[in-house]
Amino acid sequence: MSWSHTGRFQSEAAFAAFAGVAPIPASSGLTNRHRINRSGDRQLNRALHTITLIRIRLDPTTRAYVTRRISEGKTARDAQRCLKRAICRQLFKLLERGDQPARQTTAEDLPHAA
């Protein structure tokens, strides 16, 4: 089980590393890029990947986010990586909140994503 209790992970970054969506530097020469960590909980990573694909396909706010990332010079794959990290951040906040009432995700939540 990926999430057993509130407080299991000390930070959102620790949860992202566990999920396998923490960026790892993948630089070569003058190119400075990042790639997704391939370790971590594979089932959780697969669930995040599925959420990412469905949101790109159906959610206009997410499509606008990906379009903006691509216009900033990122590849489609890099934009998807950024989106996956943003979704991981939202999921961590939701799980840490526990039994508190859920808050609707707005367009303001996505622009602050890495």
C-alpha cells in the first residue's frame, strides 16, 4: 500500500521520489535537462501516468497548462513530466489533508507547478 497514514512522508518531494516522479538531472554537454526517476512505486507511477493522460485528453485547464509549457520551449514529453509532478503535488496535499473536506482544483493551482 502506497499510503498508510498521514505523516508517512515528510514532504511532497519525498512522496514524489517514492512515486517515481521526482526529476533527476540528465545533462550532457551544454544541454541541461531532467528526466523522471524510474524507481519508486510502479503501481502509483502508473496511476499518475493514467491520470495525466486522461486529464490531457479531457480537461481544458490541463490542456492549456501543457500548451503553455510547450510554448515555453519544453518538449511534449517534458510538459507531461511537469504535469505528472503537479498532479503528484495535488495528490500529496489531498492525502495529507486526510478527512478534511476536499477543495475543488482551480486553474490557479496549475501555473505554480514545476
